[in-house]
Amino acid sequence: MLILNAIITISLRFIDIIFAMQAGLNRRDFLKFSATMAASVGIMPLSHGSTRSSFNQVIRVATDSVSVYSQPSDESRIQYQHYRDDLVNYYYEVESEYGPDYNPRWYRVWGGYMHSSNLQKVATILNPILDSIPEPRILAEVTVPFTHVMWLKGKKLWEPLYRLYYRSLHWVESKAEGPDGGVWYQIHDELLDNIRYFVRAEHLRQVPYQLFAPIDPEIPDAQKRIEVELATQMLTAYRGDEIVLKTKISSGVPDYSPAPGSISTNTPPGIYNVYSKMPSKHMGVGNLTSDLEAYELPGVPWSIVFAPHGIALHGTYWHDNYGVPMSHGCINMTPEEANWIFRWTMPRAIGDKIEQVGNGTRVIVI
């Protein structure tokens, strides 16, 4: 059986290489691709400079559809499409000479290349179930590409609700028997005060309290400030005149003619102060729906609200396209950098508190 599996795997890889050659793969990428094929069946390439890739490298499509191009360029031929929540194995990453300049990262996949803008790197990690949930709640992170939420519409009527995505954060209040008879965690969603929904326990991992530990607590808050430059899509955090963090962000998509009575997607320039911090925030209108196209984003990580209408700095799990406007007005960041800002700014947050309010660190948007 092992020999048969190896033969099948080799055959599939050679078919892939032929497909790639027909797509116009250049010599350098062909050699890297061949090394990947050899490594997948245990054959070591002769060249010490070859790149070996793991076939556990997976990306999730985080929008309606993403094209696979013959080359790492959006001007090359489109080979085929992947659709929302497809899980795609990739061989390696490419910094493309064809750009785009703000984000030249592409993924080499079967038959071509996918641009990283609307893709999310994911993993599948199953976690031990906690013996008990400390009161009043714990913060937990989704560690699988996505997990299906269920809620009790009636006494015994289970219905599907949202999908919770990799790297999103959620408040766990208790354990319960789920619709499959297994152990599920009960989730408290701050936007749906009277609704509790449930998720498979092994799909969540408790967030360590170290991720709430303040950074630079000895520095007076008056010496800290955050500047967001919309023209360059850059965020800079200052300690006095010293830069302590400088990174790309995604601000609100420019809305040059908002409809009367609607909320603009522009990020408003001005001088503000952080006034609310929430480790987990449900962004959307709060509809109870399983529609994947609905504007419902439960568990947005490390939300730092600083401007009217809930404009916040926060982590993002639905795109990877920093350097270009992408949001409904907020400042999108990677979850890691959003956590750093969350810990660095005032008011200071507490590990089991849903929201911390106060007159905090200055945020300047220009």
C-alpha cells in the first residue's frame, strides 16, 4: 500500500509539473516546484540550495472568489477559481517582481499562483477540553480554519449560525452537550446579549493571560501616541520621539459620495483618545444568520476604539492586504500587532473583562 501511495503521489506531482510547464512556469520556479514534488515523496534533491516545502501549508479563501493565475501577475492568464472558505495547499511564497508594490506576496499553488490579498494562512490544531471554565469567563482563540456554530432556537431545536474563523477570539462561559452529544463550549457574544451559541470545544484554545500583560507600563501615557497616515497606509507608535512600532495598515475604503443618512466607510482624520478596549468584538448588525455573505464578523480580535461610530484599531482575519484601504472605516492590523497595541495603550485591560473604558492613549489620524 505504501508503494502504491508513493506511485500515485509521484504521478499526481508529475501531472502538476506538466500543467505548470504549460502555464509558462519559468526555469527557477520549475526547479523549486520539482524540489517540492521530490520532497513530498521522500526524494532529496541533489542541490543544497533547493527549497523544500511542507504540504501542511494551507490558505483559506476569505472572499467570494480568488483567481489562480499562470504567473504571479494579475495580467497573466487566469487558470481557474477558488471560492469562499476553500482550503488550498500551497508550495511556497513568492515576492513577485510584478507587484503590486504594496503587497507583492503570492502563493504557488497547484496550476499557478494566488495573490495573498484575500487569503488567510490557517492551521488545524485540536485542543484538550478544559476540565472546568474559570468564572466568569475565559477568552479563547479558534485554532482550525473555521468551525460551525450552533444555537438552540427552541428547547431541543439546534440550528446553524455563524462560522467562526481561525485567529478570531471568543468569550467562553461554560461547557455543554452539543448537538452531536460531544462537549461544546458556550459562547457569550457581547452584541447578542440574550443569545448563547455553541462551538466544538476542541476547536478553541484558551488565550494565555500573558497576552493581556501591559507593555511599557512605566512610561506615562502622555508620552505615548499613535499616528495613522492615510495617504501611506502606515501606523507609527511613538514613545516620546522614539518610534517603537511602524507597520502597514488598512484603513477605510474611501467613500466620496456617501448616501444620505448612511455611515461613511472613510476613516475620519482627527485627534482622538482611546476610550474602549475589547479583546473580542462582534462587528456587524447582529443578525442571527448562517449566511456567509452577511456583514457579521464575530470575534474580531483586540479592538481598540478611538473615534465615533465605533472606529477602532483591531486585528483582522478576513484579509491579508495591508497597505491598501480595505475596511468599513476601522484600522485593520495583523492580530499580532493589534495585540501589541492593545497591551501598549491605555486604559489597561483585564483578562476576563469584556470591555475596559477610560480616557486613554492619543491617536492622531492624518
